Amino acid sequence: MASKVYLVACKDYAEVEAKLSRLMELMGGMPQFARQGEKIVLKVNLLREASPEAAVSTHPALVAAVARMARDSGAHPIIADSPGGGYRYNRKTLDKIYHTCGMHQAAREAGIEVNWDTTSRPASYAEGRLTKHFDIITPVYEAQAVFNLCKMKTHVFTGMTGAVKNIFGVIPGLTKPGYHAKLNDVRRFAGMLLDLAAYISPRLTIMDAVVAMEGDGPGAGDPRPVGLLLGSDNPLALDVVAGEIMNLDPAQNPIIVEAEQRALTPTRIEDIDIIGADLKDVKVPDFKQPHTSARRFGLDPAPWYQRIIEPMFKNAFTVRPKVMWHRCIACGTCIEGCPMEAIRFVKERAFIDDDKCIRCYCCHEICPEEAIGLYSSWLYRLIGPA
């Protein structure tokens, strides 16, 4: 039986409630997903402090609309997430990010609560192919269902961040860098994400693509109007469709590549039933990809000569994060979030040690001042692209 992904045009957040109602109507109605008395976590994307207009986080208008529909179905929804790896998972951090990203407003409008529980619980997942143990934030661990409210964005490490990648937010704050340190190969990291997504098994996934992010996402890209809401009960299927809309080659999407290696389905657009808007009408052929998109994630390996000399000329064959000192305010977020302790203060500004850096781009992702740029050598630009 083919997986289904639903597409509804939504040109502006002012019409998101009506368009969400249409999306849920196509999917069989909210009562199919939110049941009487259930505690449901609305797992949003709250990477860092950023206004809704920056397209960094799930828009509060969508969160409020989903919350109202779930509450009206008799469920008890709560907004929760653990922000990016450079942020401590505590009440002070949550309060600032909830405020800046509009989650306090969304909760008030919907008559629900935001999560304040900053504890976590160990979870075992024997079926995991790569990762069998996780540390999960308590509200997700205790919830009877998770609604995965993700954002359509590019990602400098994983190509895109959508349904599967958004679930990484159930790992508490400063625990995240440890996963990057242990799994610094992007294919292994993608395998962990697939295990985590299978464990969490969100009952409903809705992607905010009214205004997406292109370029060097997930935190420093550019807003790009796409005008869509996407829905599915299968996060992998939703990511396949989102990748098509974003014009991302599946061979450059490590999550899709790893899923194909595991014989998970679906990984091909041909195996998905798309209901609602016509895919050919909503594709964005000029969607700007990250600077790092030249890296070869596909099933075909990099050329033999590149594999031999790349370790010896690391800076030439990779995109380097580099601090723009005129923007750096020495807040220390990048230092907290670096899994390899490759960043330190020099002359009251952050400095990245290229030899220790594993090119996970966590620092670029979470910097609240967008003070970490991405730089590539002429050799990378010459031979990097597939």
C-alpha cells in the first residue's frame, strides 16, 4: 500500500487555519489523530531565538491552529522541543525561545500550555539498526502521541531538515553534540535519525512550507515563500516529497540514501500517492541549496583520488566554518554546542580550530548572531560538485 502525502496551497499565515482544516479534511479529520483525553506533544522546530519572520522555527500561527483542532477533538496538546545543541535545556532558555519564536502567543491563542519540564528519560529501542538507546525529553517520553510540526528548510550538514530531522529535537540540549561527535559521518548520523524517528513514530506530521528557508539553513539561510502545507502519517514519505519540491537531488540527501540502503519505504517519489495540489505545480526549481551541497552523499562514492588525498588536505576538500569577528559577541553558544571542543575564545571572540573541527556545522546552525560563515576553497568549488 502506497504512502500518502497531502499538499494544500497556503499563500499566507493569515489563512493557515482554513487551509489546515482543508488539509485535515483530506487526511480524514483531526479526530483520527487526536483522541479524547490523550496527552499529545506538538513537537515544533525551535532551533534558536529567532522571530517567526526569519523562517527558522515552525510558525506560531500553524502551531496555534493545530493545537486548537487537537483540543477541540478532546485531546490535551502541549508545545515542546529542546532547542539546538548549544543551548542548555532549562527553563530560562525555553522561556526566551518560546517568547522570541512566538510559542507563548500560540499557546495563549489556542488555550493550551507550553512545556516547562526540563528533565529527560533514558529510552531503549532494541529494533534500532545503529542506535538502540536514546535520552528523550520527558514530555515526549510520557506522551501518548507526538505531532511532528516541522519546517521546510535546507541544512548545511544533512542537505535538508524536514520531518525526520526535526525529531532530533527530542534529544535534550547539550546531549545533542555527543551524537555529532560519535556519528560525525553524515550517513551514520542519518542512520541514527532514522532509528530515532522509528522509535518516536509520530502519529501525524505537518510541514510548514508557507515560508521555507533556502541557502545555508537551518539557522542562517534565507526565507523563501513556497506557499504550502504538507501532511502525512509517514515522515520519510513527507521528506521525499519535500525534497522534490525543494529540487534536492535524492542522492544528496543522506537520510533518503540511508533509508534506501536499509530497504525502508518509500524513498522514491513514484511510490507515494500525492493528494491535493499537483506536485508539478508546486516545485521550486530555483530553490537555493546550501554551500555544502557539493559534498557527495550518494550511493556512488567520491572519486578515488579525492578519497586518498582528502584527509591530507582537509581544508581544500571541505566547507569550513569561520567566525566573522565583527559580528561575534562572545556569547559562547558555539563553544557549548561544539561536539569536539574545537572552539575557544581568542581576544574576546570565538575562534575555530580547523584541525579539530569535524565539519558538522553545529556552530553555524545555532549562532544567534549569524556570526559563523561557511567558506570553501577554489579546489572544492572546482571538483566538489557531483
